Amino acid sequence: MKVLVLSSGGVDSTTALAMAVNKYGNENVVALSVFYGQKHDKEIQAADKVAEYYGTEHIKMDLSTVFDYSNCSLLSHSDKTIPKESYAQQISKTGGAPVSTYVPFRNGLFLSAAASIALSKGCSEIYYGAHADDSAGNAYPDCSSVFNEAINKAIYEGSGRQLTIKAPFVNMNKADVVKIGLELGVPYELTWSCYEGNDKPCGMCGTCLDRRAAFELNGVKDPLEE
């Protein structure tokens, strides 16, 4: 069986890639990274390093024009600043709406595009690294288990029942993901999570705070902070 893995270069997708390689062998895994107009390319560089480490094929795709009309704070053309606070703090101010770093229907778009590539490459499954922390409080609704079930059904039927979606962490928190990754020996020193593109992670954005907590809950230090 061949598998395509959405690879952002971050903790979750890299752990998913490691799981796929461990299960199917690197020759049967294709990594797919997507540029969506984000403010930096650090995560794409990280995805390159991760794919090289695991010896997988690595496809890169540019879908940035789809988001030309969005003012999401992660996008290079946005005039919004990236919040320097936890997702819980951000959600408390949104009234139940997604946070400002939610890129409109990004996972839906990525998975749909990935389905076409996966079918063309002879893959039977697509892995992506959505986890419960991201969907909590509706911060990122396209990371929820409800979304995963719906998109899986749509892609399964739309592919002639040839392709299924796997979100192995959808009911786990980020600390659980890191625990699995540590057991698999994931090279987290190669990954990048920060929403900023500086030499070192800012340590203050939502994803930096989430990442640090996940490592701390596993009793280890994030290698990017050493």
C-alpha cells in the first residue's frame, strides 16, 4: 500500500509521516507540502529536511492564490498581527468563532488537492496531523473529528471508494502526539511550528505555547529551545 502524508514541517505532520514510514516503509510514502501564502517559508524548509531524513518522495504545491481574499493573520498580505497568546485566550475573545490564524477551510482544500495527487500516485490513504487541541473551542474547525469523518466520506465516495483519510491524532492532544513521536524517534529538531519566520521560535504565539507545553508534559525539553 502507498500512502500520501500532508507534511507541514511541524510536530504533528512529522509524527504522522514517521508513523506512515514505520508502517509502510519510506518507498511507499509520499510527502506533500503546500505553500498557501504564509508569511515565511521556514515550515516548507523544515518539511524538506524531514522528507530528506526519512527518504520519502516530497511533492510541493502552491495554493496561495486561493487565499488572496483572506485577511488571516498568517498570510503575507494580511495587515493583522499574529496574536502572542494561547489559543484559549484567543477563543475567549472570538465568541465561538475561529481564531485569527485560522486559514479559511485550509484542511478541506489541502485534502481535496491531496486526494487528486494521491490517486495519481497510486496511494490508498492520506494521513494528516489534526489533533484535538486545535479543534478545541472551534479554534480550527477543520481539525475536528466531525470534519474528519465528513471529508473522509466525501473523498472515499468521490474517489470511487479507492481512497481513505487517516487522522490518527484527531482525538488526542498534542502531548499525546509528542509521546508517540518520541517513541518513534522523530527528529523534532528538524521541525518548525512557530508562526513567525525568525531564526528561533518566538515562544509566544499560540502554536509555540502549545508545542512547549506538549514537550513539558512528556518530561523533555523541546530541542528547538536547547
